[in-house]
Amino acid sequence: PRSQGRPLYTMAPPIASHPRFKLGRVLMAGSGGGPEEAIDVFCALLEEAVERASRAVGNEGEGPPGDGLDAALAEYEYGNALFRAVVRREEDDGGEAADSKKPAADPSVEDGGHG
């Protein structure tokens, strides 16, 4: 059905083999950095992928295969890096942000109800 010069798209999006994408994934795994450093990497990749996808749409969708998938994958990883950075920050703060959301402890419960 799509034998007009373009193969069926069955492999990972091209961005998945990009060196900066791989670097972002390594940073997310905690090797040599962390999610904070990966945010910048995925943000730049997302901007580039969205620009390429926009150009492809301007050409009636005849751009290289994977542009929309590249943008979607970069956006997912960018959001994942943002989320993990927040979680890490809360953990580094000793859970203060999470603890501040809990209701205050009832003193009568803490001493076994014998107040």
C-alpha cells in the first residue's frame, strides 16, 4: 500500500538514535547527571522536532517519516525529566514538601490516646 518509495514505519522514531537523545536518557538514569541536566537536552530536542514537524505539515505532510513521532517522543521525555526533577528535589529536601501537605498530627493519638 505504501510502496511509493517510503517504507512502512515500523522502527523506533529517528530521534531515538540521536546522540543528544541518548545523552538525555543516560542523564535520566543518573549516570553523570540527573533529570535537571536532561531537561535542557530534551527541551532543545523538542524544539527542533516541533520545528521539523511544522515544516513537514507546511509541505502537505511530505516531510521525512517520524517527524511527528520525534516531537511526541521528545515531549514525553521532556515531561518525564521535569517530573523526575521535582520528585528528586522533594527527596533532597528530606520530603519537606510532601510532609507539609499532610495534616497536623493529633497529639492525643501520638501518646496512645492517653492525654
